[in-house]
Amino acid sequence: MSFTVESVTAQEEACRLHSFDSNVAWEIGNIIRANAQQKYTRPVVIYIAHANSTQLLFFATSGPGTLPDNMHWVKRKEAVVLRWGCSTMRMRLTLQTKAKTLQEVYEMGDPSIYAVHGGGFPVKVKGVEGVVGVIVVSGLTQEDDHCVIVDSIQEYLARNP
């Protein structure tokens, strides 16, 4: 798939949920885990939390072999979603169109805190302003980290119209 700022923005809008609570997080997290197990041989970390308190709602790996470094990536991707309210893939593409790094555009864009690599995704709810949660996948290519989240949210929405 070819990613553009516009296509990823459209994905974010298409992935708005009807509601979000621990049951929704559990269901989406399990869909992500099953999809990651079916489509990829590399293990991933799956992390879903509330945006307002970063209360953890779902955490799992898709199998053995993840490393402590995966959690470092999770927290850095989460920081981007919570700070700028968009997916890490959209932020990455936005910066690429400007031919600039996060540090050049935002002076506080410390690379030890923020990671603009695909795999961080905002949870948004129809009729609610802003980000209510964050989903992060770490362990695949940044494109695959992003796609497994989007595909899984779309699968969840198809099951829960």
C-alpha cells in the first residue's frame, strides 16, 4: 500500500469508534493479536491505553521473542499520538513532505521521547472531540505495525456496525 498524508488521515477518520471502554479495547486488542499471529512470523507487542490517564487497558505479545526495546518504542510512539493527536504514520509522512525531522519542526521533539515510526494510532470516538485512547503495535516494519492496527479496527467495526 502506498501511504500519503491524505490516505492515512482518511484511515484515521474511517476508524472512528462508536464507543471506547475496556471491553472495546479487549476486543480490538485480541483482533490485533490474532491478525498479527496469522499474517506475520515476527512477534509484536500490542498496547492499548486511555489517552487522559494512560491507564493500560490491553497489553499482550503475539508470541515469544519480543524484547524490552519493543516497550521503549511503544512509549515513544504513544507520546507522538498523545502530543499531536494523530497516528505516528501520518506524522512521519507530514514531516517527509516538509523534508524535515521532528526535531527541526518542533524544538521539543526529543528522539528519546518521540518516535515517528508507524504503529501508533489514535482512538477516536464519533461525536467526541479529541483522542480518547491510543493503540500501539511494535515489532514489525513501521508499515506493517500501522496496517495491522488499521485492518483490525476495520474488522472490529465490521463486526460491530
